[in-house]
Amino acid sequence: MTSENVQSEYRRTALDHRLDSGNRTEVVASRGDELLVRAREVDEEYRTAVERYRRGAITAAEFARRLAVLGWRADRLSNETARLLERADGIPRDELRAAGLNVTALSVAVDRVRRIRGAGTRALVGPFTGTGGNVSVGVDGGVSVAVEREDGGRARELERSPDGDDALRVERSTALSAAREALSDADGRWVVVTHATDARAGVYVFAFRLESNASAGTAVASVDGSSGEVVAVEEVTAPRAGGPRGACAERVASLRAEMQASVRAAGNASERAAVEAAFRDRIRTVREECADAAVDPGVNRSAALAAASGALPEVAGEWTLAGSYLGPGPDAAYVFEFRLSSSVRFGVATVRVDAADGSVLEVEEEVTTETATVNRSTALATAREALSDPSTGEWDLAGSTSTAATYEFVFRLSAPDAEGTAVVVVDAGSGEVLDAEETVTDLDPGDGGEENGTEDPDEGGINRSEAVRIALEVLSDPPEGSWTVTGAELADGVYDVEFVLDAEAADGTATVRVDAETGTVRSVEENVTSSGGEIGPDRALEVARAALPTVDGEWIHAGTDLADGTYGVAFDLDSQTANGSAVVEVDAENGTVLDVDANVSAGAGLDAGEAESVARSALPTVDGTWTLVDSEETDGVFGFSFVPEAENATGQAEIGVDGATGEVVYNETTVTGDDDTLDADEAESVARSALPSLDAEWTLEASTFEDGVYEFTFGIDTDDVTGQAELGIDADTGDVVYNDTTVDG
């Protein structure tokens, strides 16, 4: 067990103890705040590592090692947060907020580090813990990680941002083809295990399983629904281990792939956390079932698979193997899971085969219309086409439901002289209308009065259409949506005009009593209540954006979550100089800002060594080197002091570098000497020209440079003559400033 595991277990045990002995709300809030800080630290360190590698400040090996550590920390963090939220179940959010914990901010922060926990980063742990493997990383076109293990296994992942357009203009079949092309070539074929659509982000998500005799593998690929570009891939392959434990490992891998696909397609941070928690429970159960798996079957897997395939029902399409395992215990059985590949059908089947004699023990299958063949927008357009054209007014969508096989749309006729409802059922696989029912009632006097069991007013009074018009004029403007008339009954000379509020985030009814003789409004009764958010998500976004702090950059909307009567609106900071995120909680009832949790920090930035390199690049060239004599960091600016180590230059340089942007913010450099200044060789030549000419050659014995003057010492020693000379040469002018020469002989 690693130290991180020990710390995690210690935190869990300590948390349970504190919950049992202290104020539950305060304990959860305190622990949640700690997790929030850790999540933001991991996210910030990840961003910094990516940016530094992109700039070349760290090597590929250093980047990979950093990703391995961050992925490990992110996984522990996610597990601890899930346990905390389980223990927080039942505590109202307003109580946690009052205790200092923004639950939405915590969910969003932990959700952000989810991208660090992919197949590639998990596999990186091996090469850095002694199990071997080759690693490759990249940041061009998104962060990519690939690990080739010594046993022939491979893990890789790619993560890039979608284009921000949530429209699903690309057909699912086209997206599936793009996802398949992004997977590695393997000895076998990739079959779809499950698929989902993240409508909020406009992304298709597909989970695959590798069907091969030699290898086992799973993959998850996400495709942008507007551009058709693959924006994420997680893929793991390994040699098939065989035996019950190998089969169990494949079951876990398959569940993990389904989990990743479902999590990616979930609507918001809270939903993703819930989906992941549910899958982790299933994975834990499988691992427990497999813990003692050790049987010696009498029938091999191939024979059992043939028996299972023969027991599948005959349907239009093709059954493909999605997973298999050998159950533990003395009465062991192979369990094969199949998926149906069809243009309009989606099916699953599970077949159990006796491991001793190969007999089929049980077949469970479910075949339904595939939900993703026709999306909701297309089905709605088809349903509208099936409606009759009303003489006045128009059909408004009042609600919709969907199952695995159908979409059902309810419409209400909005017209001044008629009322009506319609229900249209559309096949989710073929897009055909399965059923359509309409009921329209004329509100004009005559037939309408007879149908309603009332009498029309005496001649000279108002008719129903006029009563509806008068009633609409006196109703108050709703917070959102519009009033739709549902009936206008005439009794005892008074129209009772009934309305219902057509709005996403509010429920409402109204009754207006109008005198049938004079058109006078006798009474108005309105009842409007919130149904999970009176102000609506658009207004919540507007309110949240206005509450954000002013920064150097732009706040980009990252998602909106509605829970417990509170909108949690998340933002990412798009800035050249900083990293940041924010979550604003807005009361869904009245639009009040409950909490603003903004986290803004300097960008990936420079360290001291990188800043020094920038400063050196701003120094002038001298005949020598610049030596750093002092440095300090103040308010994010690195300050450096240099002096030249050169024979022909003196001076000093003071340079400041912005740690966030890498820009030089000040440069005060003074250098004595210019391009006309002599260098050491030129000065020596001048000095030699001033020496007396002898039959022997003068030898340079010493030289120095001080205060702009080159000083040379020469000597000569032969059988005929000896001598010494000391000369000074002005580096700026080239003049001989002194010449002390002595010659004997």
C-alpha cells in the first residue's frame, strides 16, 4: 500500500470519527473545503505542467512523470469526494453554504481533474515504478499520452477541447465511423459496447471492446457533433490473460469503458459524479465475485462461446460479443454478454453456459428500438408535421417524454377562438409517426355553448372569443413563458376563462370571470409557483455573469446545474496571463446571488531559471560574458542584476521580467565601450608596434584590462640581448598611454 493510499484511508477513518462525534454539517463543510483546495491545486499543477512542456521548459520524461503523479492524486481525490458526498446526503445545501462549503464549486472542481485520470495517465505509473514500458507524450492538438508495456500491452489517450458549438449536425453513423478510425489497428475488431450523447456539449460518446483471440481491449471515443472531429480517446489493450482471473479483469475493463462513456455523456458535474459512483459500485461487486475465482473448467471458452452464439434469438442485425467471464465456484459457468448491431434496433443479451458440460443454462435478451438513431429535434419536427393546421393560432409544445423505443410529444393549441390538445408518438428508431391524436373545441358561441352544456348570452352580449381576449388583457405578465387558455365556460351569465402557464421553470393556473353581457371583469385568480427555478437557466446565467470579478480575459460559460432550488453556474477563464474558474450559485426562486466562488491565479508562468533566460536575451552583446550578481522576485516580477566580464567593457544591467507573461518590464543597462573599442588582440597589436625592433621576437608574458586600459608585459632574452617592456593601450582610442621599455645588449 502506498503512502497516498495510507493517507486516504486515514482521512476516511478520521472523517467517520469526526462525523460520529461532531456537528455533521460543520464536519462535512470543513472536509469539503479541504477537498476543494486540493482539487484546484491539482488542476493548476496540470495546467502549469502542460504549458511548461509546450514551451520546452521541461523534458518529455519530466512531463510524463508529472502526469503520472497528478493522475494518481486526482483518482484519490475523486474517491474521497464521492465518499464525502455520500455522507453529506440529507444535509440541505443552504446549511452547507452557511457553514462555508459551496457544493457546486466542489463538484465542478473535482470534475475538472477528471480529464487527468485517463487510461494513459493510469498506465504511466508503471514505467515510473519499475514495471517498465516506453512512454510518449505530446501537447500539439491536445494532450496525448501513450504507453507501450513490456508485455505487449498498450494504453493511450488523447484529450482536446470541442469547438464550443453544441449542435448535433453530424449524423451518429458518421461520428461512429470517425471514432473507429481513431482507434489503433489491432488483431481483431472493435465492436460497440454502448453509446451515449452529451446534448449539452454536442458530443457523441462511444465505448468499444476489442474482439480478438489474442488480445483484450477497451476504448472510449468522443466525437464533436458539429464538426465530426474526434476530441477524446481512451484506449487500453493487453494480451489475453486467460483463466478465471483474466476473464474477471476483462469484465472490470469493460465496465470501466462503459463508465467512462456514461460519465462523459452525463449532463453536469453532479450527474457525472452520481454515474461514476454507481459504476464503481458495480465494479467493486465484480471484483468481490472474482476474488476467489479458481476453477478448472471442462469446456474451453471457444466451445462455450459457440454454444452461447447458437442460443441467441434470430433478429434483424448482427449479435457481437461484448464481454465474457468465467464465474467462480464449483458450479462455474461461462457468462457471455452480447450487443445487437442494427440500423434501427438496439439489443443486449446474456447467455450462461455450464463450464463442465457446455450446456446452455440461461438466455436473457432485450431488444428495443435504438434510442440514438433519431434524435429528439428530428422526432419533434416529424411530430409537428403530423399535426393538422388550425384555422387560427398555433400548436405549442406542452411536454415530452421518451423511452428506449419512442418519443411522445404533447401539444396544446393556442388560439383565441379554439382550444385543443394533441399527442404524437414517434418511433425513435425509424422516425415514423406511430400514433397521433387531436382534440379541438371551438370556443365561438353556438356549437361551443351546446358542447359545454351552457347557454350563449342574450343578443348584444360578448362571445367566448371576446371573453378570452378580455381575460388575457388583465392577466399579469408571468416570470417566463406565456398564458394558454384551456377553457371558457358560460354559466349564469358569466364566462369562467381558465388558463395554464406554459413555462419550463414555473407552474401556474389562472381563472378570470368575465360578465357575458357587459364584458366587465368580475374577478381574477392567479397562482404561479416555481417548479425548480422560476427565473430559468438563461436568467441565472445573466445574473451569474454580472457577479463575476473583473479579470484580464474573458469568462466562458462552462455549464449550469440545477439542484435543491439553486442554479450552479460554472465558468472558465480564457486569458493569456492567468488561469481561473468560477462557480456562481443563484437562487432559482428569486435570482439572488447566493455565493461566488472564483479562483484566479497567475498563468503557468516562468520559474526563476526561465525568467533569467529571458533577461539574458535582453542584454547587449559584449566581448565576454554577463555575470549574474543578484536576483529577487517581487509581486510576480523577477529582477536581475548583471555585470559584464569582458576585456573591453564595463557597466551594469538591471532587468525585470514579468513572471506570468514572460515580458521584459524594465531594462536599465549601461555599458562603457562601443563597437570602435579595441579587443585584446587589437590592443596587443598596437602595443607590439610600439616595441623597439630587434633581431629576436618579443614574448608576451602577461596582460590585464582595468579602467579601459589594456596593460601588457613583454620580455626578450637571447645570447645577444635581454629586455622587458610594459605598455598601456587605451581601449577606446588605441593610444599608447605609457611605454616603459628597457633593453640590454
